[in-house]
Amino acid sequence: MNIKAYIDKIVRDAKKASRLMAIADTSIKNAALEQMALNFTNSKEMLIVENEKDLRAAEENGLSSAMIDRLQLTEPRIDAMAEGIREVINLTDPVGEIMEDIVRPNGLNIQKIRVPIGVIIIIYESRPNVTADAASLCLKTGNATILRGGKESIHSNIAIYRQISLALEKVGLDKNAIQVIETADREAVGHLLKADEYADLVIPRGGESLIRNVVENSTIPVIKHYKGVCHVYVDEFADTDMAREVCLNSKLQRPGTCNAMETMLVHEKISDTFLPDIYKGMSDAGVELRGCEKSRKIIPEIKQAVEGDWSAEYLEKILSVKVVSSIDDAIEHISVYGSAHSDAIITEDKPNAKKFADEVDSAAVYVNASTRFTDGFEFGMGAEIGISTDKLHARGPMGLKELTSYKYIIHGTGQIRR
Amino acid sequence: MNIKAYIDKIVRDAKKASRLMAIADTSIKNAALEQMALNFTNSKEMLIVENEKDLRAAEENGLSSAMIDRLQLTEPRIDAMAEGIREVINLTDPVGEIMEDIVRPNGLNIQKIRVPIGVIIIIYESRPNVTADAASLCLKTGNATILRGGKESIHSNIAIYRQISLALEKVGLDKNAIQVIETADREAVGHLLKADEYADLVIPRGGESLIRNVVENSTIPVIKHYKGVCHVYVDEFADTDMAREVCLNSKLQRPGTCNAMETMLVHEKISDTFLPDIYKGMSDAGVELRGCEKSRKIIPEIKQAVEGDWSAEYLEKILSVKVVSSIDDAIEHISVYGSAHSDAIITEDKPNAKKFADEVDSAAVYVNASTRFTDGFEFGMGAEIGISTDKLHARGPMGLKELTSYKYIIHGTGQIRR
């Protein structure tokens, strides 16, 4: 197989399909989504058979049980996948929205119109449901999509892809509007990332090394988040009962997510009383604490944190703890070690709340709420394709609107520039 | 000089300054701009002396007279530079705008707030006034800026930079909010482009090879346009008088700009009458025409176009001409050879106008108007830092709003996620 020629054909076909998708009616896009959902529920058996090939390989390759669990397709998971697609049908199609409409003194009517981005490449790992989720969101927004999953889920991804293609063909859309790379060869990624003549955006989803590799090699714009090192700062003016609940929730509601708390900052004026309280709550829930000197003077059972702890994304029941002497200290710590994802302050003091919200340069800054809310559904977007910690185009949860661009359409009556 | 250490200090200082700039009041930012304008008009003599060093070097290095003209600072040009800055003072500061404000069913108040992007690197060539223009727009929007001009204008840029620094210090802003790279060593650019830990955006302005180099080497997001290959399509239903005026204006009002017409497409049903008419107008104005076979059958004086002509950005009095047999042909040609910058249709037929506007995937699509209007001032943005043919973040002219990002600030009363 000539990988370069294979990718070249894929990106050209995607570009062609994107031109048709850009003018496709909402009704036909929704019909395709409905057909996709139907095809998934009607082909569970086949999907599970193909998925078992991946599961067997995963076991042979000694993947962790957590990885294998994420990889597995079960009947309820396939139903959930179909349900997710049906939810996308119910979301408003943002394409065609008139975002601005002005008439200039010379009579030119300038309209800013929401349009699809074009061709989107998604590079991801393990979970085969991403294939269906990402495809459905990009389809709804009129984009052409190229999906490149991990080699550990290749049989599952291709099986899902077959059902997607059949759905597109059935409703009369260009089947190249959604394509899955059918080779696990890493060379394919290299060619994809240089296809800036045809593709408009790359979204990598996975571990930091995957994302770093994409950023370093892509000549196509990338939207990403490397990791989530999220903080809760318990201010001297905090309602400590609220602080305890929010900290426990931020750490424990789902520790493996990017918006879970990894570091807790506690003002020294309340640390003597708050730390023992939260230490008990965290310990009872099986959380290991790693702290600074000051925190260990209050609770000697807290382990000594090392420098690496402050920038660690544990994604498990470990929490680093630091006692700070001021809100400025807290903000400075977050600025140095944070990942600009989601950070919270717990305080009853309005000026401190405002200072924290203004000065912490993160996608989502919370005052008196759990960091766990950074999520497209929780933000009312209906769905999300990912979270961005970049500052360009999309920051925070990326919903349907964030999968669109705009163009200017200008109507005149023969205006020329003087 | 250790270039790596030098750049490392610059980007760190810029990041620090960006945190202060993000919370700076509009009034102090405007005071800095006013002081900058004042400093320029008060230091004309010094600026011209420094500029002369660049001019002498340019002559020694045999730069073209067009290049030398662009490089030159004169008293009126310095006044214009100051005037440009004063115009930025009068523009509305977009920072702090509440873009969305919703209350979720759980009581969380989610606000989407406009904030500066952070640290912006601008890499550009020749014109020293870019140093002042770009700095003033980035300052107004609360960004920290790192400017890297071409080596041909380094004395001028540093002289302008000194006046900017003095202005920042005088009003009490961090002088590192605007920095100019004071070495012409190309190694500096390489280090800048890898500083993704500190910088948020790179805007390259210059020739295609400069921009291509930035895209290939940067791990920081880039917004750019490679070139402007703009088309006017004269439809079979065109008002041919209007078509002639718009074509002449699009080509000739300023041929050296990125939104000037480079290729004219003419429907075959009107080519017999329209081509002789426009040929006369263009020839009289000194434009050389290069055309397809069909056009040369009508006007034998038209030179034979070669394949490279269809994608050429001439930036001078040369125009390629193609006779097309349908609007679909025209759209297809633009899709293959265009640069997604600015393209126009001249037609009195509404369905054709709509089809062209919908299907031509360019930043600005005109119906019955000159392509020359793609410009921040003409669009009512007040100023522009450049034009983007990318689809992410900013497309078309980039004004003040396009130099901002957003963050979510979420106020709660102790909400936790279930």
C-alpha cells in the first residue's frame, strides 16, 4: 500500500465532499444522522464481533484493564452511541446564521455568515465511540471529517465507519463526507498533518504525547488541550462547608477527567481548621494527599510533595495540597503550574472573587462551584467535541458553533473603491 | 550574544506583561497610545536619522526602488503613523465585553467574557510603520506584543521601539508589553516560533516564503494569508457597464495589494462583446492580458496564458483572463486556483448571485462590487492588523475584536456535579 497516495486521495475526496456538505440542507444532514443511529442499532452483532478482534489483540498486547474497558463495545454502549447521535439531530444547525448585517455609508451590505470550517481531521485514541460522536457533530455542522483512531481500536472503527458510509449513501450525501483511515501505519498521520492545502483543522484527542506530536508536525491549524491541571483555591473568606463539598466533588466525582481537581490551594488563615476537615474527607474516600511543608506541619500524614507534583495531571485519587499566604500567591501558583483549563475559588468576599476571575487566565474560572462543570452539556451547548485550552477560535468546551467558521458576503450595486 | 537566552527572556517578560495588560484600564491603554503618538511627532529628526542607516544599507544591498520607498520614513509618514495611533484611541476597547450570559437550571451563571489573546508575535518585512501600527492595535486590546521586523528596517524599528518603550514607562505600564527583537539573526525567529509555553499567536506578514516558513516551524497557532489570487466573474447576466467599472477598479485601483483582481472570468455568452470592451480599458491603463484559447480567438493580442498564470499573484499590471461556459465552471476554477481571499460575481440574476455567494469558499464574496473593499477600514472595523484566509478564529480583515479571545467566568453558590 502506498500510504502517501492513499492519504492524498482521502484529503482530496474530503475537500470535494466539504463543498457539497457546505450547501447541504439541515434536513438531509439530520436524515443521515437518523440513518446512522438506525444502522448502529441494527448492526450490533457485527459491531461486537469486530470489536472482539480489537479486544483479543488488546489482551495479547497486555493493555490495562482500564484501557480494555474503554475499548469495549457492548449492546448498551451501542445504544448509547445511537442515542447520542439522535440528540445531535435535535440541536440547532448553526450553519447559515447571519452573525452581523451592516450597511456601509457607500451602500455596501456586508453580511457575516456562519459557514462550516471545511475539512476537519480528528486524531484520537482507544474509545471507538469517538468515531460516531465526532462524525455526527462534524456532519451536523456541514464539515467533511477524516477520522484517525488508534490502532488498538481499528477493527471497531472500520466497522462503525461502514455503517456511517451506508447511511450517507442511503440519504444521497457524498460518502466521503466522513472517512476513516483504514491503516494503522503511523506514516499516515505524518501525511495527514501536512495536507494544509485540503484540510482546515486538526483536533487531537488523547494523551499529551499524541497531542504534542500533532502540534509539532502539523502545518494545519490545531485546537487542543494538552492536559488539565485544575485547582480549587480555598480563600481565607471561604464558606468552609461549601469548600469541603466543592473540593470533594472536584476531586472525586470522576477523578479520571481533565476537569477534575489535581491541586488544592488553601489560605494559611484557615488552613489549621480546614485542612484536618478536608484531609479526613479525602482520606475516607481513598485519596492520597501530597503537600507542602506547611500542610505537613498541620497534618503530618500528608506525604511530601515534590516539584513535579505541582504540574502533575494525576487523573486518579491523588491530590497535591499547598498552603498559600495570599490570594496573589494562589493566582501566581496557578499561573506557573496550571494548564489554563478550569480553576475555582471558594470565597464569600466579592473583591477576591472578582480578582481571581479577572486574573486567572484559564478557559473556565469558577467562583463557588466545582471545576467538574467544564463540559459542553453542562454549559448548555448540547454536546461537545472536546475542550480547548488554546486562546484562538475556541476556548473551553467546543460545541457545534465552535465547529463553524464564517465568511463575508457583500452585496453592492456596482460600488468601486475610490 | 546567546540568541536562545535572549529570546527566552523576551517571551517570559512578554508573558508577565500580558497578565498586567489583561487587567489594564482602557484609560491607561489610551494614555499610552497618546504618548506614543506624541513621542513619534517629537522625535521625527532622530527617527529619520536612524531610518537613513537602513536606506543606505538598502541601497548598498541593491534593494529595488519599490522596496526602498516602502522602507523610507519621511516627516509626513511619521505624522501619518501618529495619526493612525490616535485613530486607534477612538476605537471601542472590546476587552471585558460580556458576549453571553446564561443561567443554567442548576443556578450556575455562565458568562462568556471577551479577554485579550495574551502574547502575540508579529513577524513582518520592510515597512517600519507596521511596528507602530501593530503595536498600537495589540496594546489597545490588552495583548503583549513581540515584533520581529526584517533586517532591512532594523534601525528604524529599534528607533520606533525606543519611543514606544518611553511612552509605556511614562504612563506606568510594563514596558515589556511591547518588545522589538533587536537582532537580525535568523536564529531568533526559530526560537520565537517554539515558545508555545509563553506565546498564544503568531501573525506573519510578508511574502509567501516568509509565511510558509513560519507555518512549518511554529508550534504556536498562526493566522495568515499566503497570497491573494482574487477573481471577478462576469456572468452571462451581468450589467456589462458595471462589470467594466468593477473589473477596472479591482485590477487598477491599487494593483500591488492582496485584494486586487488577478484573474477575470467571463461567461462565453457575453465574451464576444465584453472582452473587446474591457481589453481596451485595460490596455489603455497599461495592463498586460494573458488569456485562454477562447479569449485569444476574440482578441488575438491577448498573450497565451500558461498554467502558472492561473495561480499567480502578480501584484502588478498583469491580468489573466479565462472564458468559461457556465457559472459552475467559474466556481470550479476559483476553487482550484483561488486563494480563498476575495472573489466577486457581476450579475443581475439573483439565483446566480446566491449560488456564487454560497459556493465560493472565500473570506469575502462580492456580488456586484469591487474586490478592493476587503479591508478593515472599509468593513467598518476602524483598523486592521491584517487579512486572514484561514478559517479558524478570524477570517477576512482582522480588527480589534479578532485580536481578542474569551474566557468563561462561572458564578455559583456551591454547586457540585451529580
